[in-house]
Amino acid sequence: MGGGNSAGQGAVFLSAHAAKVRMMVRAPGLAESMSRYLIDRIAATSNIELMTRTEIVALTGAPGAGLERVRWRDRRADAETEAPIRNVFLFVGADPATEWLQGCGVALDKAGFVMTGGRPTNDAGPAPSALESSVPGVFAVGDVRSGSVKRVGGAIGEGAQVVAAIHNFLAHSPGPHL
């Protein structure tokens, strides 16, 4: 799912390992969001089906069994289709959903990502974590963080790292703590 360069690279890679790759894109085409060489490569790959103006509307599966079926909507025809599919890869962009942070003091960059690691050190407590926002005790990890690598592995590492930073923050801040 997705129409940017990462989605195109993923589809081309997966086409070498799968009988069929359905590339679902909400937009009417790829030209606005993908490099020409990737568009040409996708068009030349017989087992990639490009599905424009399409969005996933449901995923189903049994607990412990994983994904079993996917339902999608073709917005042109206003029709839904369902098929047995066991894997979905999302490449739907990197627009942060940080509007709710407006006005609370958390600094955002011009694209809306949370800025971290820039809070001044103060002598009363520990040095701020590289994952701490401009508001003491508010942390950001993964794709929402300005300057992150926008990769799952990076987000996992930051998620593990922030646990220690939160414990350190709480140990040095006045209580009560839950």
C-alpha cells in the first residue's frame, strides 16, 4: 500500500519473491509521487498489478493465525473486493499526525515532526535525553521524531532506548508517580 519511492522499491523487490504483488495506491497514478525509473520498472514487471484510486478497508484473520484476508475499495467504481492475502506492507507516507500538539509547548519542525534533544540542560536534574522534546517529560520516538531514519528498526531501537530515559526522568523529578 503506497505510491512513493519506498513503495515502488518494495513492490519491485517483492515481485522477485511472490507470484503476485498488488500495489494499491490511493492517488490516481504514480507520476506525482514516484521517480520515473521506478514507474517504468513497475510497468515492465508482469507480476505487479498497479491498483490506483484503491484503499484497504478491512483486514481479517484469526488470533494466532495472522492475516488471512484483505478487503479493498476501488474508489472509481465504488466497489469492494476481498481476496485471501497473507501479507500487507504499508508505505503510506511520512506526514506526522501532530496537529494535536499545537499550543502545548512541544516544538515541531516546519514539516510538523517533533523536535527532540534540544532542551537546555539545567543543574536541577539529569541531562535531557536525545529523545526528549522541548517539554520536560514528553518524549518522541520513531517516525514522528524530527531527524529519525523513518525505518522500523530505528523506531524499535528508539522505543527501547526511551524506556531508560523515562525511568531516569522520573527518578529525578518530584513525585508523586504512578
